[in-house]
Amino acid sequence: MGKARAFLVSALTLLLARRRRPSLAPGERERIVPEPPHGYDAELLAIGLFLASAACALAFVVVYVLDRLPAHTQLLGLALGLSFAFFAAGLIVIAKRLIATEELEDDYPEHEHPAEQERIVQVVEESGLTRRRLLLLALGAAGGSLGVALLAPAASLGPVIHVARFYLTPWRRGTRLVDDHGRPLRADQIEEKTFYTAFAEGADKEQLPSSLVVVRLRRDQLDLPSESAGFDADGIVAFSKICTHAGCAIALYRAPMFEPTDPKPALVCPCHYSTFDPATGGTVTFGPAGRKLPMLPLEVDPKGFLRARGNFDGPVGPSWWGVRLKEPTT
Amino acid sequence: MRRLVLIALLALAATPAARAGDVTRGEHLYGRYCLSCHGANGAGTNRGDRKGPPLRGVGALAPDFYLRTGYMPLQDAGDQPRRSRVLFSEQEIEALVAYVASLGQGPGVPRPHPERGSLSDGQQLFTDHCAGCHQVVTEGGYLTGGVAPPLEEATATQVAEAIRIGPYVMPRFSPRQLSPHDVDSIVRYVQWAKHPDDRGGWAIGHLGPVPEGLITWFLAAATLVAVCMVIGRRLRSG
Amino acid sequence: MIRGLVRFVDQRTGTAPFLRKTLRYLFPDHWSFLLGEVALYAFVVLVGTGIYLTLFYEDSTATVVYHGGYAPLQGQEMTHAYRSVLDLSTNVKAGLLIRQTHHWAANVFIAAIVLHLLRIFFTGAYRKPRELTYWIGLTMLLTSLLEGYLGYSLADDLLSGMGLAIGYAVAMSIPFVGANLAALIWDGPFPGSHAFFPRMYIVHVLVIPLLLATLLAVHLALVALKHHTQFRNDPRATERKLVGVPTFPGQAPRSLGLFMATAAVLFLLGGLVQINPIWLWGPYHTYSATNGAQPDWYLGWLIGALRIVPGFDLTIGGYTLVPNPFWGGAALPLVFFAFLYLWPFLERRFVTRDYGYHNLLDRPRDAPLRTAIGMAVLTEVFLVFLAGSADRVDVFFGLPYVPQVWAYRVLVLVGPVLAALLAHRVCVELQRGERVEHERKRAERLARGRA
């Protein structure tokens, strides 16, 4: 009797309880995403934007084919860019007007999982391997050595140990100076208040020590230090064209028109404005260069051509740890 | 008929004199505007704060350049001459040029022929001799102690003149170093560089990465941040 | 139709539960959270346009005489590398568009990362548990700087060639190992052997993109695993509860729209605004230079630093310990990145003593010390940047260069301190203002309650 009553009560409760929820039509289910807004205007706008995007994409292909059009690159960019822009606009309209704006809540994940962490540690420890210290050490040594060994062939990428090449120049006593086209330079063609770019005859012009900047100063302008006494050839002085700061070409010569008012002659690098004084053998007068410009001693041969009398008085190019340790070699 | 011939002869007689410039007038102008720094008869001065190079033997080339660019007259002797408003009229310039040219034998005003030059040679010559100061597409540049001006306003004649003079701290390239044909090529290149090949679009000054960086931040990044603000704003204010 | 597709995928991969979770994954909503996405989309454009470029580029430094359609370079000697980029820009339909879009994308990519980094830093998003995500992000920034540099150097034009020489000089300037390192990278002294350009090329198109893609994947995975941080701007948002917009349908059109907008900006720039016109610069030669040469914007701080450091090599007897370019070219970025990497540690050890987890973000004013220090570093970088433009300022505005250099030398020491003090003051004042406002509102409510 009590059981039948209990059954009736629970059945009734269930039936009544069900009625209280909003009734669903047959086949309908509970919504996850809320009802989107109707927005027929917005839909029309989005459709328009997408059609515009398609039109621009088509225009892009047409412009691509018609390659005789002027400002071709500009038209291509405009067409493709606008196609993307209209597409973006259409999507933004959808995002803001045609879908429900949901702001939902969720939990951040657990900070950590102590139980799982413990299990991991336990598994590792129970394996017994962690207690065999010597074994692990040997394993580590093998792994480390193997790793280092595998890296060794990287040394073949370049002369990492033999840095002798950094001192090498194509200049030796008698090497002729030639211009950009390979024609030898004559001493009597070198004029004052201008500059010349010269190279070592027979050398690769792109190698840093090959290029020179040559200028002529008057004897009374020259003030060479004792180490470079006589490096000039009748006032003609030659320096490496490569700045000792960061390796740019010294393509600037400051040649005063009127000495009483204008700045002194100087070789200037256009990268960071290191300024070198040709009159004193290439000393740095301004800028971040930490080393004077290497000077090449010159002589004039019997035929009147300019030749090197020896090598530079310092290695060419940007400084490095050994730049003051050795003289340049040939 | 005879009257016509007479008129024609008179006209012919008159024009060369006008083109050659009035030397006397030039001397007068020189006395007013140039003498204090350049000295009597172009001897030059080197005293006190009035200093100026001698002008004997500079011919017509130099004064033509300095006057037509407005480099001269110069306010302070130590200043770098810069392109400025030309104070003189055409006749006054011709007069001064004639006077200075008369001070000694010197080169005449050059007549470059850029159409005879090679654009490619010009590009290479300009890069080798000029780009270090004037920048590879003539946008000008800095050097310790001076500024190499942009060449946008330079006429063909002025370029040819500057090459031979080497004003202020610019090197001086003689015909032995840069032949007249070389100068033609360089002038052709300089003229081309006033409207270079900008097939990529808006050239933003032909200076490279600095204006490109400004566009990146003030155009592209700014636009994209604005787009983010449009997208990211929720309908409910918060 | 959708049901058919979903069924197909789930039957073959079993991923329906994962996909359902992904569809309803929540994105906290603030515009500044989208900056990382902008970088991501710029990266996609970079890879897409980059693949196209690889199909035309020749990585050879063997020389050839140019006989093509571009008149100013007719008959000039140049490398195959330069010639291939010249041909792509002048001879290939849409070639210049793709090339310029690629270059603009690189510039915008790094700008977006920097903006994203600023957001991360000034809101404290790098704090526990997101330090790994932050470090990966920093590594991606560092890698991108190198990637961009290598990318524009591949063209072998006058400007980028000068930049490569400077990079070589910075490598050479590293104490003890500089020359050895440079010799290794370049296979000998500059300009290096014929192997150097192929090396640059393969690093730029394979090694670094793979690295970036991997780091990106891990970065995004970490963000998803720990979920995104959020501001306190919703009453429901707490350290434990995340409030946001689900992936679908909410976030998807927005993210996609942002992608399209990024692509739009990049392609519009690529067609309409000229960038790196290598045909104007001419080919690189070690003996050539032009005035006004600059690196791309993200390396501009280095040229500024290289210019204002006074001229000295640090020597001990005949041994050159620290050549000059090291300070501006290597030490500055080293210190800057070291500071950024170490900052989460430094902050919790010395500034806040806060070792806890944080899912909620600070507004900059909520952390005055962090904001002050961040502003100091930002000011320093910005000043060094400005120093690099001092020569053009002289050319354009007549402000003499040498005094500018001296001014910047003083400013880089004094400026950051001033910026820090100012920023701190502003934060404190803003907080004070808010407190006053809060008190005022409370008093009003109480008064109304009594009435």
C-alpha cells in the first residue's frame, strides 16, 4: 500500500514538474546560441559589401591581364586591397549586427594538478632509474658529448680558427693603382680638391682591402706623423676606402674651396659620419670610429704611374680583437 | 628695303652687347655687394671677419653659378652658401658675370647637352662621385661641417657649373677627371632623378626606410588599431 | 549538409568533443587583445607572398651585365641576386605588388608585435602562469628582427649592402670571438664567399620560418590552455571566472574580419606606396656608398646608438677588447632584451613581491612602478631612434648635427629617469582621482539611502 502511494506521488510530481518548464514543440530543442537579431538592413549591407568584394576581386584579375595599363602596380594593389577591405567590412557587419552578442562565463582552468604531479613523480621514481646516479651521469655525458660532436661540423662554415685572412691585402711593394675600369693612375692626373677611387691592379674590387680613396694635398698642408713619414707621393695620399668603424665605403670628401673660412679637408663616412683627416695620416677627428684610417704608402714609378710602396699601416675594415696585434700581410 | 636692313643691322649690333653684360655696370654692382669680401679687382680678402676668395681667373662660370642660385651675396663669411632668393635682375647678373669674367682669363658658362649623355653612365658616375654627399637620387645629405643640398631645383647649367667649381666643401672635378661627355651624362641623370621611376606608388621622399617606418606606424598601425577598436568594442559599455 | 560534414570529420578523427569545446571557447573582449592577431595575420601574408617571391629569386652573387628594360642600369655589372629582384620588380606581372606587400607586411608585422608587447607588459599579462608564453613571444620578436634584416638584405642593393657591412662590423666587434664568429657566418672576411648569400637565403626562407611557425604554435597553444587574461571591466570577471565571447558565432567573424582588414591594409600599401625601390638605389659594391642610408625602422634604434657612441675602441695593450660598434650594435639590444626576459623575475622579486597567479590584468595606472620602469625603457629606445634621424633633421630643418649628437648623449641618460618619474606621478594621480570619485559616489549613495 505505501509503495503504491509513493509511486503515485512521484509520478504526479514528475508530470507536474514537467509542465512547469516552457513546453517544447515536437522536434525542437533547447537553444545554445541565443536568437540572432533580425537586421534585414544589416543583411542587405553585408550582401552589398560581399558583392563589392567580389567585384574588386574580378577587377584584380582583369587588371592583371591588361598589363599595358599605366600605374599597373597601383591598380592591382587597389583592386586586391579593396576586395579584402570590403570582405572585412562585410564580416564586421555580420559580427556586430547579424549574430547574437554573447558574453558568457566559464571557469579558468585549475592552477595545477597536484595529484597528477605526484603520480608522475611516483612513476619516475618507482622506475628505479633515478637512484642509479652513476648510470644517469654516464647517460648525460653520452648525450652531451654526442650533442657537441654533432655541432662540430658547423666549424666548416668558415675559417673560424684561422683568422689570418683578416690581415690579408692584395697590396705589396710595386702594386699599381688602377681606376674603376682597370686603367692605371698617373701621379700627374691627380688634382687637388677632388678625390679618386682606386684599386689594386689585378685584385677583386669587392674585397675590402682592394679599394682606396686617393687625394692630393699641398706639401704645406701635410702633417704626417713619424710612422707614416714619406707615405705620400709628392702630396698624393692614399687610404683604405673602407671605414674602420662599421665597414661602409668612405664616399665623401670634404674639399674646402676657401681655406680661411671653410672646414679642413676630410674624408667622411656617410653611415655614422666618422671623419678622418688625410693630412695627419687618417686620424679620426669626429665620429664613432675607434681607429685611424689605414694609409697606403705611395711612390711614383719611372713612367709616372702610382704604385704602392708597401702594405697598409694597419688592417683594413672594422675593428676586431686582433686588429692591433699584427701588421697587414700580402 | 634699305630701312629694313638698317633696322636689322642695328638690332644685330644691339643684342650681343646686351647679352654680354655691361662690364661697367657690373663693376658698380660689384663695388656695392661683393667688394667687402672679395676685395678690389677680385683680389680676395683675408682680414677680420670679412673673408672671401679671389675671383681673378674664375671666368664667367663661377659668378654665373653663384648669382643665379642665390648662393651669393653671403651674409657671413663662415656660413655655407645656400640656394636662396636671387637679389639681382637678369641684366644685373649678366653685368656682374661680365665684370668678374673680365678680371682674368677663365672658363665660360658651360652648355651641357644632357640629351647626348647616357642615363646609365650618369647613374654610375653619380653614384661613384656624388651620392656620398647628395644621396643616390639627389635628395641631399649631411656631412660633418656642411649639408649637401638636394638637387631638385638645380638647372642643367648649374649642375655642370657646380661640378667644375666645387662650391664650399664640394670637390672640384676638372674636365680631366670628368669629361664634358661625363658631365652630360651626370646632368641627364640629375634631371631624370627629379622625376625618377616611381612605379611602386607614392615615393614618400625617395629616402628609404625612415619615411617607410613613418607610414608603417602612422598609417598602417594606426588604421589597424582603429579596426581593432571597432571590432573589439562590445555593444554594452563597460 | 553541415551535419554530413561534421559526421564525416568526427567518424574519421573522433574530434567532435574537442571541436565543440573549441567552438564555445571564450575570448575576453577588449580591442587591445586583438593586436597579437594582427601580427599573426601579417605573418600569414608574409608566408603567402614570400613563397611567391622564392619562385623568382636567385641567391647567387656571381656577376652579370644588365641588359634589361630599366634604362638607368643598362650595361651595369650586378649580381644575379640583384638582377632577379630588379626583374621581378620591372618585368613580372604583379611581381612588384607581391614584393612590396611582402616588405610592408614585414614592417607592420614587427610593429604589431611591438604594440602587442606593450599591451602585455603594461597590463602584467606576463605574470605567472604565463611566463613561458611571454618568453616565446620575446623570442619571436628577436627572431623577426633578424628575419626582416636578412630579408631585405637578400636584394643586394646599395642600401641593404651597406647594412650588411654594418652587421658584419657588429659581429666583428663582439669581444674575444667577434672575428671568428664573423668568419664563420660569412665564410671569410666581408663580403664573404659565394656561399654567404645562399646561407642567408635558406635561413630566411626555411630555418627561421620553421622556427617562427613552431614558436607561434606553442605560443597559441599555451594561450588556449591557460585561457586568455581579462580586464576587470565586467562584474562577473574574477581570477577564477572568465567572461568572454565564444569562438562561434561571436568571435569568428570578428577575427576573420580582422584578418581581411590586415590583408587589405597590406595589399593597399603594397600597390599604392613605394617601398625599397631597389632600382633607384642601384646594386651594392663594397666600394660604393650613398648618403642617407638607413636600416628598416625596427633596426633604426641601432643606427642611432652607433652614431652617438663616442669614438673609441677599448684596448688592453695590443689586444682590442671591445671595438666601438659593440656598444650600439650589440650591447644595447642585449641589455634591452635581457631586461625584458628577466622582467617577470625582477618584478616579483624586487618590485611587487607578488608570487601569485594572475588571470586578471592591471590597468597601467594600477601598477605605477611597472609602468614607470616600462616608460623609462620605452623612452630610452625612442630617444635612440630619434638620434638616428639627426642628420636628416639637419638637412631638412637646419638644426646642426654635432650639437644634436651631444644633446642626445645627455638625453639618453636623463630622459628615461624623467619619463619614469612622470609616468609614476601620472599613475598615482589617476589612482587618487579614482579613489576620490569612488568615495564621492559612496557618500552620495549613503545620502540617498538615508533620504
